[in-house]
Amino acid sequence: MATYVYYPLDKANNEIRLVDIFPSANFEAPIELSITRVPFVVPPEHLLADCRQPLSEIAPTLPPGWHVEKTLDDRYIYSTWVGDYLRTSWNHPAGLNFGEPPRIPPAEFSPQFEALSWTWGEQAGTEAAWVLDREGNRSACRVRQNLAEAIRYLRQPCQPRRMWIDSICIDQENKEEQGHQVLRMKDIYRLAGRVVIWLGPAGPDTHLALEGLCSLGERVEISQSFSILPQPLYAGDYPWQQLTCGLTFSEATWRALNDLLVRPWFGRVWTIQESLLANRDSAFQCGSFTLPSGSFEKGYAALARPSTNSSSGTLKIPVMMRAMRRIGLRNMPISSILLCAMDMACSDPRDKVYGVLGLMPRDMMGGMAPDYSLTVSEVFVRTTLQHGTAGCRLGLLDHCDLGSKLLDGPSWSPNYTIHQSWVSRSTEGPLASGCFPSHWTSHVADGILEVEGVRHGTVADDVSPILDSKQSMVAFFRRAYQGQVEGITKGAHARDYAYAYHAGDLEDFFPGHGYPTLALATGNMLYMISSNIIPGGLRAGSLMASDPIGPVRFLYTDGGLAGIASCSAQRGDLVVVIPGCRLPKIVRPLSPSPTSHTAYQLVGSCDILGLSNAEALLGPLPEGYTAKYVRDCTRRRQTWFTNDETGARLGPLEDPRLDPLPAEWYTRELSGEGEETNEGFPLFEFVHRETGEATRMDPRCTREALIARGVRLETFELR
């Protein structure tokens, strides 16, 4: 029998291929299908955009005590406390109507099809799918056995089913076509009538897991700020709306949930964008069982809350963390998504980037066409620079760690093929460089990145050994407190220890999260290191004392500041603040340098109390002010400057160390949705009143402004 031959797609006609799966009532019958080339023209963006008022404009219209949030499927939900329970409603309490989210794809969009999200996995044999052309001629297209199994479950008994399936609809032997079609996957999954997420064949108790997820998902709504709210129909059901009671699932159901949520689909890179781009009509399918994706995700997110676990059963910690990470990616910046991809599996390490291209802002995506002729390190270098160019900030330097550097790559390019240390994985919170952009020059052929920064000082002698758990951290602090660590004064640094132990997750900086204050954490730390007891009830954020945090090192700088850092840090390294990076950097001089600048390796990042709020660039905050990091209703974490005496708050653009915004400029808040990813920086644009020029860069935070303030910028040649 002849092998199916792919005919080239007509790029000028915007063609894609679609598969029509022919029906059969016999599950074991051979697979028959047709492959058709069709035009696929993306509608103008204004027809797909959400033109409703943003949350920031709806909130002022609410009566006192009411709040508005946006759910995972983009609906507005209103809530208020009535006595001891939270009341929610889909309707504005004052009767105003702000509309429903746009229908994607639009009803009139053509072609109409479903898209399949599945896992390729390891090659384990193939099967022939028979392709019929218009004349009835048959040819064989080899498909993986796990895909053949999925198609048998997906095909209908009486009607053909039109789908987009990547391994069939893309000529896998044509690398040019493969790269071009990968770029189109964002629109394919977004404009599919629905995405079918195939988890594999059902197990004996799969129905128990899906029924449990459905039951929980029907009772809750998940906001895009990751709040769990009662579904309006269940708003009076107190246990569900608070989720503080243990679930009454049977042991078999808990076992089935754990088995379901560790299936390969949840651990693959490509499935991240496929599920996040899917519309609200999409569904998960396991064998013959299906569950709407909304119910699945809501139940999934609710299960990730520790309070929903009970003595009768529980989710395993890795399952819980995976659930929180995947659901929490909606509306997150691409840097967070790349970190998630780091822990996901793929057959080609370049797909750690290419597999999430569809989630990148278009101004970054435009320069990232997949090119499988590039090496892995070349792809990661290209990603680092393209991300920096699109956002004017070298934010991906926060992901670098010398201990995991690719052998053929520079130290300033992340390695997304392996798990990184705790410090490198931090994506939110303090901004060591404020709102200042990066200034750099790259010489890619030589592996050089010349970047400007401010030198704080050097790493002092008293660097801890590698600390890979809270328990090992407390043990080290106890020895230091007792004077058993050379270079650390006995008992003098309990506050520094407490900050490091909690990794900065403290009420002083992150209000409303249940964290202890720095004063309380310091008292607890003194108790732990002086009594030789680690109380089981003391927590660091949500982590118990024995939970892993690293590996990291605890260190002091020669300027007397302390914090935690990459485990690759060592005595004599420099601590540098690079504008445009969220975390201070540790660099190591290389000698001799082949250029006029001293060459350095980027060792990694650090979290140091006293450098976390742009002190190296703007100086300390005025006395009485504290920087606090608060999520707004669109899940953006913004910096607010609070006067501790009066309680007055200054907004993200009102840093008391900066002059007022010049009169010729005004600010316009961005929605924080769609293409606008703030990477932790304020989501505003600045508009010039006369010229109309709009920029994301604060005109007060330029390189020239830094120099005018007397800040000494140095050029660091990173290799």
C-alpha cells in the first residue's frame, strides 16, 4: 500500500490541514480519515478582543462592601460578605450590565473544527491510519499507537469528526513547515470550536475522580486572582464557600484523583499553551468519560488548597504543587511560564521555548520563529535577548544559575532543561532595580553581554554551606548563634536569619497572606536557635521547617547586608544590581579579560534585605515608609508605599524617592490582560501630552536620570 504524501501548504492562502475522522461503530475497526488543506484566516484582533470595561472601572460602581473579580472563563463575578458567609452573584448589585466575554471563535468563523491536545510520549510503535482521497484511493499514514487509541475513542459511530491533530496535520519531515505551523498553533487552539484534552484510556476508578472533580467544580468559581469563591447557586452552602472542611471523598476517590493527576499530559510542555488557549467549551476526555474543562480546572484548583484535604484522604504533595502551578499560569508573564516549562517534559529541549510560543506577547513572539537548526543554547540565548528587547528589561537573567549553565552557552543565558534553585525560580515580589530599564549591548557570536549595573559590594567570608531544607538552615543558624561559625558574631543576626528563613515572605511586605511579621519571625527564630527545638507549628510562608527550599546559601556582603543566594555563590563574588532585573545579581570576575572591560560570569541571583527595593539606585525609603506588595483584582502584584504612622498609601508610580511625574506626561493604566505582561513591573504606559508618544518606560527612570542622581553605573561584560 502506498505511503501518504504531503502536498505543500499554500502560505499565501494561509492554509492549514484538517483531519476528517470517518465514523465507525466498531471500536477495533481500522482508522480511516481524510486530510484536507483549508484556508485559515485569523479574524481582525478587534473582533476577538474583550472590549468590556476593565475591573478597575467597574469597582467604583459597586455599593460599599461589594467586590468584583474575573473568573477563569472571563466572566465578572460580584461578592460581598453577609454575616458569616460569602454571597456571590453574576449580576451587578446596582443592576448595571457590563456584558459577557466575547465568543471565541466568533459564530461565523470558518473553518469549524476541534483541536486535540495529547501527549506524544516516547515512541512505542506505530499503526497505519488509512487516508482516503476524493477519488477513493487509499494510502497509509503512520501514527503513534497512543494516538491511534485516542482516535478510536474520539471517532463517532455515524458522523465524521473534523479535527486538527498536530502529528498528522503538520508534515513532520518538513522542518520549514514545522516551524511555520508551530507559530500558528496559538491561533489554531484559540480559534478551535473546542479543544479536546486527551488524558488516555480510563482506569477502573477513573469515573470516581471525574465525578469528584465535577462535584467540586460545580460548587466553586476560581477568580483570575486565584481566589476560590462559591458558585452563586451554592453561595449559602457554608462549607463549600469557605473550603475549610475536609472533603468526604472515599479512599478510592482520593486514590483515583492522584492517579489521574499524574498522567503524562499534566507533565508535558506543549500541553501548557494548548490548555491555556482553549475556550470554555473545551473538555477533558479519559477513555469514554468527558468533563467540561471549566469544571475540571475549578475542581482541580480547589483540590490544590490544603484545607480541602481530609483525614480520609489527601492529594500527594507533588500532585498538589503541579495543580497549583498549572492553574496559576493564567495571565502570568512569560517568565513564569518559562519557569513552569522548565519542569515539564518534551522530546526536544528546544521545545522548552517553542512549546510555549503561543503564550508569548506578539512583540516577543515575532522574533522567535522556531528554528530547529539552532542549538539548544542558541535558542535560549535568543529567547533571553528577544525577551529583553520586547520589554526593555533583562528579566530572564533572574533565571540564570552558574551551577546549571549549559556547557556551550554563556553564563547569562538560562538553562531551561533542568530544575533551577529556589532563588532563580522566584518571579514576584520586591524589585531590586525599581522601574528602571536595562541598558545592554550583545555580541552573540562571542557569547558576550555588556550590561550596565551598580556595584553594591562583595560576598564576605561568612558564606554558609549549601542549605537544602528549612531544617538545615535552622541548624546552621543555631551553630552561628552559638559562635561555631567563623566570621559570624554570636547571636547578632536573628533578624537576618528570620528574613532568610522565610525567604522574605512576611506580613511586612506581603500583607494579607497569613505570613508572620518580621518581628514575630525574629522572635520565633531566636527561640528555635537558642532552645535546640524546631517547633512543628512554626511555618515559613506555607512551608514547614523540614520542607526543601533550595539549594541556597546564606551570606553576608562586606556592606553588612544578609540574605540567601544561589548555591554557586562564594567568597569574593560581587553583588551587583542590574536595572531591569528583579533580583540583585552575583557575578564573578574572570581573568585575564580579552577586552578593556573586566569580564565576569553571572553566578546567579540573591535576595538580600536592604537591596530589595531599589536602594542601590534610589537610596533607602524615607523613614516611616514601607514597600508592600499587593495583588490587585486582575492578579497583578503591585508595589504600594505605605506610611506606617498614618496608614496612607502611595501607588506604584508614587515612590516617595522620585520626583512627581513631569507635567508634560500623564499615565494610562493597562488592563493586564492579553498581550500585556508586566513581568512584575507596574502596568502603566506613559503618554506625552503634546506628541502623543506612548511608552512603558517611566520618564523619571531613565539612564540619564540615574546619572543625574549621582549613581555610578559600571559596565559588566558577562560571558
